[in-house]
Amino acid sequence: MSDSIVRFDGVTKKFGDFRAVDDVSFEVRQGRIFGLLGPNGAGKTTSIRMLTYILKPDSGSITVFGIPVGPETQARLGYLPEERGLYKKMKVGEQLIYLARLRGLSRQDARKRIRYWLERFGAYDWIGQEVGELSKGMQQKIQFVATISHDPDCLIFDEPFSGLDPINSEMLKDVILELRDAGKTIFFATHRMEQVEQLCDDIALFNKGQLILNGDLNQIRSSYGQNSIRLRFTGDSRFLSELKNVRVNNRSTNFAELRLLEGADDQAILREAQKYVRVQGFELVQPSIQEIFIDSVSREVGS
Amino acid sequence: MIHREKLLLIIQREYLTRLKSKIFVVSTILAPVLMILLLVLPALIQTMSGDRVRQFLVYDETGAVGQELVAGDSVYYQLTDADPDSLRQSLMRGEIEGYIVIPHELLDGKGSAVFYHGGTAGMTVTSRIRTDIQRTVRDIRLDRLDTPAEVRHILSDRVQTENLTITAEGEEAADSDFYMVLGFIMGFIIYGAMFGYGAVIMRSVMEEKTSRIVEVIASSVRPFELLMGKVIGVAMLGLTQFIIWAVAGAVLMAAAGPVIALFLGAGPETAEAADAAAEVAAFSIPPIGPMIWISFVLFFLLGFLIYSSLFAAVGSAVDQESDSQQLQLPIIMLIIIPLMFLFPVSDDPASTLSVTLSMVPFFAPILMPVRMAVLQIPIWQFGATVLLMILTFVLLMWMSARIYRTGILMYGKKASFRELWRWMREN
């Protein structure tokens, strides 16, 4: 496809004998929100570090905007690492200008854009303060401005919501969607699958360094069909373990997500549940990403 | 390969943020103050502790020596008639600090004067008593022989010796002792600077790593550019500090003459006297040739570059300062070894040992300026040493950058030497 922004082609990265990323190929299309998913240690951060040209792959190639990764592509990417950090002793304004200029912006342009984004986040008053004097939440906003201030065409967020309070979280989500609507491509990595369902257009599932599933999120989900049950109830939840031909996910005291396995009958499950608890909600739905992930992993292991 | 604009940006940040920092201002002022204190303090303590009145009793069998001693200092020495046994008792009871027994035969050149004390007499006291008695006895014996004044002069005359260095061009440079001390001081300053600025580099790398900013930076520039920018920025900072000190020193020196003249009571109306005083003040410091300055700055810079690349590698391999000590140990040893050879090298700067040691890149920053201050070294030694140091720096920087590149992304664990070796060989 001509509108592919990021392209991994047979990429492998080893640390000693450990294959952190193992022969991975995928594409990210322009103007989409792409979710890189997988548990901790699946190879997400290593992939991102190769994409941002911090690490070099042992084999395979990575291109951004059709150009092999290098100093030129670095300037067109905005990267928010999982481990946040800024110079504590440096003033907000100086620091943002410095980071933007490292990515090739002129001083004037940097100042203009930083002013815009700081005002947008209601943070312009902090421009003369040292970063170390700001609260955690404020520092996160500054870091976010640092990521987008040079107007990159492609943004990379590694666990963007980790450590954010609900208000900042909501704001970040809005900005991500706004950037996408402005034609930017967004590449984000997370192990928290529920965030993905609200944001991503496309996903790539990683497990132990390997890509196990890749594609349009809606297509993937519909290909699984409505094979899951969302059950809300009051009463003793112990009956859940007795149910046959189902797998129980996301279990809590009054809610459970059930995956129907082969030979399972949804109506029989409803009748069975009613014997033990008061059923308040019963809905047939598409599987969650979590469910799809577990399913894909178990299929990989099985094959 | 290196992106020039980015490198300049990094150098600028590293230099300016430090130049504006409190630590820089404080250390620029405090370092010379401390150094002067270190030189002046021992003398100061000496005079301060001198306020205790000390007195020693003299039991004199000659009937002449004691009187002369008392005539010289009637507080320090006091004649006594008490016999040695009772003096001994008084000393044991702590009533007196000490006593001296001068036997008859001392004036015949036999026997010895004995100084008894309760262990409280330090080196200053014992050596003073020794010289006082020696001089007194000598004078009395000379008196008895009616020695003419000319002979006495000969005996007490100090013979002046002067040291002059003749360079290859035939110039005479006076006062080689001064240049030896100068070499020492320069060696120590370079030693302190390599340590101090090396630690600045290490801490700066560590700070970027622990604050995690380094990943953002590494996604914009090559780690090598960041490292080079840091090293150059801090080197410029070091030069700035030296220039400030040199200018301040020159101003003080120029001001010293008139100030001394003022203290001597010479008012502005006697301009000639002020000039003369200034001349005296300036003359007390022999000229320091440009070659000495150049070698000082050059070897400081090269030494800093070599050691800072090592310190940077250590900084990138650890998360906290306390973890760095084990990895720092070999570096510290490399810096300290030349200090141990400071004396033998300045004592015999042309010996094979001195030449060899001063050409080892790790030792040269301290030992070469010491040698160059004292003598004019052959140009090939100078050139070869500088070349060796540059090569060492390039090699170390290359190795260090490879360790750095991996180290800055490794969180939460302290690397061993084996791991550093592995990081260095990784592609």
C-alpha cells in the first residue's frame, strides 16, 4: 500500500541469546491509530526503540515515510517513552525549545509552537519554572508538549496512559483523536488491552518477540463472531467455575465475561446461571481484545 | 557522520546550564580560596599555637653556658640551683615542663647536654634547644681562644649557591626551584581538574539516565553526539574556570605591588617608592614562559578528554552514585599513580623513568607539565606524547560510546566489567 507510514520487514533484534523481536513484519497506514499490544516483555519497547533509531535491528529493515530509519526520520517522529523524564533543573520553556531544536526546528518556530501547546494545556504560566518544581501531572503535560511540539507526522506513544490521572488521561485521549483527525499517524504500545478498544483502528499483537496477529481491529473482532457473553448478576459467584464449555474472563463479584467454547449453548448457560444468582444482564457480544489475545496465544502454542 | 548543528546545540546547553549554575560560581570562588588556605593554614596554626608560654630550667655546671642562654631568651630559659634529683622530682610531679643539664666538660668538647622533659616537647622545642646550646657553646669556646672576628664570620657565613638553567638557545633561566614548585602546583591542579570535571561528566550521564530524559534525547540525536557534546561542553567550562582564575590572579598580582607600597607607608606623593615596591613584588615571581602555559592547558585538555570518556562509560553503566565506586576504582588508580611519581620525576626530569612515565597517555597529563616546567624537553617527546594521547582518547571514546549507547537504556541493575565488555562488542 502506498500510504504506509511505518514498515517493519523481517525485523529481528537479539540481546545475547534472547530474541526480543523475532522476524517481525507489519505496516502502519497513514492517518490511523495503530496499537502495538502484548504483555510486558513481548518486544514492544524494543520495536519502538528500533523505530526511533535508538537501537539497530540485527536483521531486517524498518522504513518510515519510505525512508530507512536514521537521523532524517527521527526528526519527523514524536516519541513519548514509557519511562518519562525531563531535565529537572531546566526551565520549562528553555527545555521545550532545546528538545524541539534538537529535532530540527528553528528557535522562532519552536517558540511559537510551544506557546500554542502550552496554552492549549493551560500550562503557559509555568514556562519560566524549573521542571523539578512542578507536580507529576504538570510534568506529564510538559512531556507531552515536548513530544508533539515539532509537529511530527507520526507519533509514538509507549504506554501513554500509565501514571496519568483521569483528567489528564481524558485530555490525552482527546488530543490523540484530534491529531489523528489532522492526518497524523499514531503508533502506540500498551499492555492494557481495554484502552485499545476505545482508540485503535489497527492492532498488532506481540507475544515473546513474535507478531501473532495483525490487522484492522473491527475486522479481527467480527471474524471471531459474537461468541462471548457479558453477564451481570447479584449473588454467590462460585457457580462460574462449574460451568461447562466456557472460559471465564474478567471475573469480579458481580460481573463476568464468558467465552463460549465448542459445544457451548448460550441459553443453557443462562438457565444454569439463574439457578444460583439473580441475573441482571446477559448479552452476546464480540470477544474483547484480551480474549482475542489469549485465544491467539493459545492457538500459537497449540500449533 | 556527526550532525554539526545538533552537536553545537548540545555543547551550548551543557556549557551554559553549568556556567549559570550555583556550583560553578561557588567552586570558581572557593577552589583558589581553599588552595591558599591549604598553603597558609599550617603557618597560621603554628603561630596561633605559639601563644603558650614555655619555660625550661637550666642546671649549668659550666657557669657560662646557662647565663648566655638566659641572656638570649630569659623567658624560655631560666637558671636553677636545684640539683638534678630534685628537678627530676619536680618534673615527675608536673611542676616544670623540662630541664637541661649542662655538664662541665661540654666546654672542652666532651660529654653532652641532656634535655629532660615529660614527653611534651615537640620537634620545634628540641631542635631549638639543640641549636641554642650548640651556638652558645661554640661562641664561648671561640671567645676563650680569642678568635678574631674574621674567623667567626667565616664560620657563620652562609655560602650562597644559585641554580641557573641554560636552555638550548643559550638563555639562562634563574631559580629552578621555583619552576619545580610551579610544576608541582600545575600537576596538582590538573589532577584535581581531571577528577572534578570527570565526576561532573559521570554525574551528568547518570542524571540523564536516572531522570530518563536520555531516551527522548536518544530518539533525536545519536548517543555519540550527546556524549561528545557533553564532553566538549564541560571541557569548555573547565577552560572558562581556568581563564577566570588566571585573570583574577594576574589582576591580584598587578595590584599587589601598589598595595604593598601602601602598607609600607609610601603615600601617593612618593610615586617612585610605589614603583620600586611594585618592581620588588613582580620580581619575586620569575617569568612563566608561554610554553609552560600552553603545555598546562594542552595537557589538561587531553587528560580531561581521556578520563572523561572513562567516567562517562561508568556513569552510563550505573543507576546511582554508590554503585559507581567499584567501576571507578581502576580510573582512580590511573589518576593517582602519577601523583606517586611526582617527586622522583621533578627531582630528575630527564631520567629514563621520568621520560617513560611522562609519555604514558594516562600519566602524561600530570607528569608532562611537571617536567616541562623544570626543563626544556625534546620536541619529539612532546609531539609523541600529544599524539599518543590523542590516539588514546579516540580509542577510549570509541569504546566508551559503545558502552554508553547500551548502558543508558539499561535500568535497574548495576553492570559488571564483564557486561561492559559485552556491550562494547555488541553491534
